Amino acid sequence: MKVLENLINYIDERTGLKEPFLRAILHPVPKGSTWLYVFGSAIMTCFIIQVVSGMALGTIYSSSAGDAYESVKYISSVAPFGSLLRGIHYFGASAMIVFTGMHMLRIYLMGSFKYPRELSWLTGVGLLFLTVGMGFTGQILRWDQNSVWTVAVGANQAMRAPFIGKYLVEILNAGPEVGAQTLSHIFSYHVFLLPGILIGAIVIHIWMVLFNGISEPPKVGELVDPATYKKKYHDLLERDGQPFWPVSVSRDIIFSTIVVLGILALAHFVGPPAVDIPPDPSIIQAQPKPDWYLLWYFSLLAIMPKQLEDVSILLCPVIAVLVLLAPAILAPRGERSPSRRPWAVATVFMVVSFIGILTYLGVKEPWSPNFDAKAVPIEVIGAKSGPVYDGAQVFNTKGCLFCHTISHYGGTKGPDLTHVGSRLTHDQVTIRVINGGNNMPAYAGNITPEQLKSVTTFLESRK
């Protein structure tokens, strides 16, 4: 202990960091700060995990467009602990996004964004977008077929912005289109630019938390008045405040330990996301989709009517930013208690439900063919031979199964054909197969008369 004390004194004489460090860890916090206050520390824990695991992965990963895919495959299947590291990095990013969202919901519901903490909220909004940006650029670094087409889709959306679309594409792609230089460009964003800005924003955010203090639990009828709030807050700390160390920090340590163990468990038992096929620009039948935290936005654009697509792509991000910035700008004073702010509670419920439903749709993708659909089994076909059986085989092999459901087998992009024989006549079924319609291709040149007769017979039997 004497050696440690001498070392601390040696460093303090030359840096003067001892006093501000002690002030930081011993700063008083309001009594009643519960487990709802642990999400901020959980975010920092996840960020540290990301830095450490990212540095480890960076020693093996190659940011060359020609080698990136193979280096990810090597990390996933050959490098010692490579798959575990990828899993830690992936689930660490997911946890960081989740806890950032939960932290912001807690602050919003408890009115902690009000005076004098408006700037803390605004920097928190910036941290949310930076965290999502880190996750998005990290997905691109896999450089598989899905990642390359995800960049292409992102560039296509950016191009629609009036006046600045061309420049946004250049910023994203490092050129007018996705190319070999795009990967190293995204890599520099993910490893240098975004982390640098993120660290700076975190430092500013933590400083404002220390300067203004952690918000006290809200009380019904106790309004925030900028003229009197600071004096009331300091009086509260002097009367009932408790030091951050060791009282409050114990909860943070316990929760952060659970977070670390959870990320390790997911990385080990679930593993990192699978790597798609190598990038091949000649394959245009790709169906790129983002990681789970952007699935809601992916779904929103997918279900939006085509005539509103451009407006949605341009306005949705702007609306999201304005909605997130609005509380600190429009409501910096007044009631903090959720029981007296029903519109705030209702807003949170609607936003969470909206994102949850859209995320579920993004997982199911009812608007896309299901190329993994299982063939209609014998027990559903109802025959082991004959015209109905032969028609079912045509239905399975010609791709009809990808878009149409029969008794819960198949995709959902097209109409459910479980009882199509009760809705359409023989001639109507034949015309639909031959001519197609809407998003369905015409099979006139891709099916023999015998196959057409068989599949029509099979569909007529679905009653």
C-alpha cells in the first residue's frame, strides 16, 4: 500500500490529476438514485468492450477490398478465439445501442432533460446517432454480398437528397459508386473518425453530468424553475446526498458485470452473425438488409407506397432528429413526474410499439420472397402420385413456393393460396400462371403445357 501511495503521489505531483479524480468519484448524488440509473455506466462498459475487442480484431482484419472477406472468414473459423471476438464485438455493439436507448427513455420519462441538463440531452442524442453509425459501418466491414449491396442501397438513398445528394454519395462511397476504395473509406470511418468523435462527445457528456449533477428522482408537483432549481438541488445534496463511491457505484459495478457476462455468453453460445457469400456485383438478385437495430427503418421504407418513397427517405431521418432534439428545446422547465406527463408516457409507448412492430416485420420480410421456404409436404399435398402430386412438385421447383403460402408453407409476398381453389376457376388460375401480374413474373415461356396442367390441377385442389 505504501508503494501504491508513493506512486499515486509521484503521478499527482507531475499531473495534478489526483484532486479532480477524487472529486469525480466522490461527487454527491441524490438519495433515491435506483437501479434505473445504471444504464449510463452500462453504455461505458460496452464502449470499453468495443474498443478492446475492436483492437484485437484489427490486428487480423484486412481493410483491402480483395482480402477483407477472406480475413473475416479466417477470423471466424481459423484464428484462435476469433469467432468469440467477433461475437463479443457484435453483441457489445448491440448492447451499447440497447442501453443507449433505455438510458434515453429513462431520462425522458423522468424529465431529466430539463434545466440545467438540456445540453446533456442534446449530446446524448448525438451519441445515439454516433453509436448507430458505428454499428452500421461495422456491418459493412464484413464485406460480403449483403454488406456491399447495403452500401449500394445507402448510396441510392443518399443520392435522392436535393442539392447535396451527389456529395453525400461521395462521402459514403469515396467515389460516385461502390468500389474497391469504398471499404478502406468505411474502415477509416469505423476505426478513426467515428470513434474519435464518439470519445470527444462522451468526455463532454460526462463532464456535464459531473458539472450539473445526476438528476434527482422526480416528485409529483415539484416543478423545474430555472430561477430556483440549482439552489434547491444543492440544498438537497447537502441534506440527503450520498457519495458516488462506494454507495451508488456498487450498483453500476454489479450491473456492468452482468452485462459483460451476458455479452460473453451470447458470443460463446450464439456466436457472431454469419458471413454471406463473397461480394459479386454480377449477382443482382441480392436482398440486402441491415442489422437488427435498423430493421425498423428498413421495414418502413419497404412498406411505404412507391409514390411516397423519395419523400420518406428524405423526411424520416429529419423528423427523427427533430423529435429527439425537441424535448430539451421545447420543454426545459415544468413538471418532471411521469404521472403528470401523460403525453410523454404515451409518446414513449407509441414510439417503442412502432419500432417494435416494424422490427418484427423486418425479421419476417413479408414483402420479399422466402428463398428458404420448405417444400409443401406430402401430408399437405394429399397425394403421393398423380396430377395433384405432380403439380405440387412444379409449385415447389418453379419458385411459386417462395412467394405464396399453402397451409403455412412458403413465402408471404404474394396471396395465400391455401384455399385458392375455392376462389378462382380453372381458367382464372391458368391465366394468372401464364400472364403473371403485379410483381409476379409471367410463366408463359418458362413452363411446359404438361407442367401448367399439373400445377393448375394442384391449385384447384386447394379448397
